[in-house]
Amino acid sequence: MLILALDTATTTATAALVRDGEPLAEAAVPPREIYAAIDRLVDDPAALEAIVVGIGPGSFTGIRLGIAAARAMALALGLPVAGVSTLDALAAGAPGAIPVVDARRREVFAIVDGEPRCLAPAELPTGLLVGDGARRYRAQLEAAGAEIPADDDERHLPRARFHAQLADRFGAPDAVEPVYLRVPDAEKAIAT
């Protein structure tokens, strides 16, 4: 099966073309460049058999960008789509590490005790931490005893190849839903 996988929930977007579990090509770019990256990876869109997209948690705008791109391509090509947690993909790329995504507002998204949570960096357990949230709060987390790989370490990226490997439920494009873990800022502003 030829799958296009993408994730735009973090500060670095990733895309991969994967055939039967084996990555053929991969890109890591700023989220605004995801369409150009997909265009470089996919020579023949008609050859695709499915799309996998990161559903967050992460940047509200980034998550919406990725899901909209996946839905649009899937609808245009008549393909099924699967959504995969950005945190799960990070964890798959760094076995034994705690995945940490920057949530802004001095918070992070992380898997703690097997559950995705939104919390202050100081609430994270110590150990090996990976992701853009770990990089952003490096000084604070290392001072508390955490181990964080160098900024350029691949384990910090929720690489799309892992999204493709983790995807197990493909369906209609509109069935893919984002995971936010907290109310988006825009909804908070409307409520006040």
C-alpha cells in the first residue's frame, strides 16, 4: 500500500511517502511549506492508496492545516484517511522517551502515565524527553533532572513515517478529528 503521511502540529512539519511500511522519501519543513514538500514527494497522486495525518495535540492552526490538506487530497483522489496522534508518532520515533509538544502559554502536551495531558513543564516527570516542547523548555527541564537530546536530534520530530506505521483505522476523510486537549484560544475569546 502506498501511503502519504503528514503532520503539521508542531514547529516542524513532516511528510513521508511510505510503501508497505517502508519509507520511500521524507521531508521536514516549516509548516507553511508542507504543500511544497508533498509536491516534491508525490510524483503521481493517482498512485496513492491512502493518506495518514497527524491529529495533534499541538498548534491549533497547524493541526487544522494538516487535516484540511489530508481531507482535500483524499476527497479529490477518492482515498481513505487515518488520523494518528502526534504524541504517539513522537513516542514511536524515540522508544522509552516521553513525547513533549510545545502547547504555548507556558504549557506542554505530553503522554504521562499512558495518557495525553496538557500541563506546565515543571509537572513533567524526569527521564528522556523529546519533541519541540522539550527543546523549548530545555534549561528548566534539565535543571529538574530530565535528559533532552541535542536540538538537531531526529527524535524531536514526529516523523510522518511513524504516523504511517501506527495508522490502523482508515475511513472517510471527514471522520478524522483533531485532538486539542484544551479549548483553542479563539473559542475562549468568543466565550468572554
